[in-house]
Amino acid sequence: MLERVFHLTEKGTTVRTELVAGFTTFITMVYVVFVIPGMLSAAGMDKGALFVATCLVAGLSTIAMGLYANWPIGLAPGLGLNAFFAYAVVLGMGYSWQQAMGGVFWGGIGFMLLSLFRVREWIVDSIPDSLRSGITCGIGFFLAIIGLKNAGIVVANPATFVTMGDITAFQPLMACLSLCLILAFAQRKMKSAVLLAIAIVSVIALIGDDSVSFSGVVAAPPSIEPILGGLDIMGALNVEMIGVIVAFLFVNLFDTTGTLIAVGDRAGLVGKDGSVENMRKAMVTDGTASWIGALFGAPTVTSYIESAAGVSVGGKTGLTAVVVGLLFLLMLFFSPLAAMVPSYATAGALLYVAILMTSSLVKIDWDDLTEAGPVVITALMMPLSFSISNGIALGFISYPIIKLLAGRHSEVSVSMWVLAAIFASKFYFFGV
């Protein structure tokens, strides 16, 4: 049966190899079940229900990826978009989490339709590589400021907006330790660098922080009822939410496309002519998972680059993904461990992901200011405006204008002008 479904012999792999690869990918991804609930609870959502939703959505969507697309890719709610959801859309813009989840739903529907009707290729191909790098970097900066804020390393200041907090206090020290451990472990090529660092800091917190307590390892899953089906689909259909929905759509589009191509290439799924095996199926699965995840109460689901860890040890088929998904479902019974992890233990994970994402700046041609300028505008305005959508909008508006004024308007595609006009109209008629 496994041979018929996953074509193991054709792909040059075995059941044992796929099992090892699945476990490897899971170990590198499982930190999301500790990070996501803590992050989204700031938006007023129930932390226990979020743990269940994260496990369910990650498990079911990853299994679907394995069975439908036969790809060794793990899926889960994305850190960048979850940070945008909680801190920008809900806390910053004042929407309820139900409305914001409705925005996730419509963004997922849009992503799925773009994948089904092959519009995705047109959009991705028409947007300059520099702006894609700027968006990735900007999300990294956005994650960084959230991680620093949650850890107490950066605090508000009425005179300078932000300043350094008391880094000698216990929580900031533990957040710094978490980041240092992750970086050191990752440099040593340890597959579970993030999870191991979170575990070490949580144990230290158990000893030195009275607010952290141990309540067991295994238990029945908490109820998902507080967030299940709580999204406000119709409430998200207003003009003010257009920028939010577009941000959910485009960021997931770029992130997923880049991840699938990178991991697919390492798994031998990219042909010599550049064609990618079952790419459309993989994109449809990812897009479908996003809007279905919103029904469960889990914001935008995306493909995880950590899947490359499983591919590196031989994973080549969807059996790897099925193993990952089953392990996520098994995590449902380990909710006491998730409840014990303090937010500062996961702050290091956010900063680590931020470092990885900002590395995209090396791809920029800094001698060409018509390319570098919009990248910097995009990347800086995301954290400074506390909005991924504003950063994307300003980048898309500035790019064609700078090219036009520099006498290089022929380098701008028609779709870029259309997108710039849409974002400019949004600012003019509806404000920020």
C-alpha cells in the first residue's frame, strides 16, 4: 500500500528512511506548539484551545500534503503571520480576533483560488526578486521587535519611543540565554536546536521563576471550543480589512513558494527544465489548509523550511509528511508541557527565525538604488509602522515610482503598476 501511494522505489527511498526523516522534521518543527499559543493568547484567545488547534491543524494539513501532493513537507501556522495577526491586526489596529480570523479565512480562499487558476505564477513572476527579499527581511525585523518586546529587552519610552529594558532581570536574561543556546546548537548542526533550547530555559524557569510550575507531562487535550468556529467571516468583509487580507495572502504566497521550491529542489522534485513535480497540488494543499485552519481557530498555515531537515536525511516522499502529521496529532496529549513553557523561553525562537529571515538581504544589489531603496523602505516600515501590510504597500508603491523617475520605467511590469495603484488608492481613500 505504501509503495502504491508514495512510489518509494521510484523515488529511491525506503520506509525506514522516510520514518527517520519524518521524525527529524517533526523535532525541528515541534517548537511551534509552544510558541504559537503563547503568541496568540496576547490577542485574547484561549491558550489551551490554541494548543489543540495548532496540533490539529499542523497534523491534518501535513498529512494532507503527504497524501495529496506526495511531498515531504511539514505545515503549521506561520510565525510571521501569527505575529502580524496578534500584535498588528488585533492589538495594533483594534480588530477582534474573530474579525482577524475572518481575514485569514478570506486570504486562504484567495490563495487557494490563485493556485487553482494558475494566477499565482503570474503574480510571483511579475514581482521583482528584490521586493520579495525585502518582504522576507521586513517580517524578520517585525518578529525581532516582537521577540525583544515580549522578553522585556526592549520597552516603551515616551521620549524615544523605545529603549532598552532591564536586561539584568530574570526574564530578559533567560530570553538572551534562549537565543544564544539556539544559535550555538544550530551552528553545531543539531536538528532540535530550538526545541532543546526552549526545554533548557523552561527547566531553569521552573527552578527560578515562581510563576512557572510543573503540572505533569501527559493529559487529555484541553477543549478547543473557545475558539472553534469563532471566526467572523462577514465581519472581515469591509474596506478597512482589504490591506490585512492582502497581507495574509501575499506573505503566505511568497513564503510558501520559496519554501516549496527550496525544499523540493533538495528532495529531487525539481526537474532539469525547472518544472516542479506536483507543485500545483502542493500549493492548493497549502492554500486550503489556511482557510480550513481559520475554522479551527489557527491563523495562516504555511509550509515550513524546517522540512529541509528531514529531506537532508533522505526524506523524498509524502510518507515523511504523514509521519510528521501523526506526531503532531500525538502532541495533543502533552498539553501540560506546553502550559509550563514561559513566553521568554520562546522569545529566542522568534529572534532566531528573525535572523534567518533577514539573511535575505544578501541577495540585494546594493549598487542599484532603484532596487535597494524600495527594499529598505519595505523592511523598515514593517516594524516601525507595526504592520506587515503597510510595509508591503509602501514597497510596492515606491518601486515603480523610483524606477520611473530614474528613467527605467521599462523594468516595471504592468502588474506592478496595477498593484501600486491599488495600494495607493487604499491609503488615499481608507487611510492606514
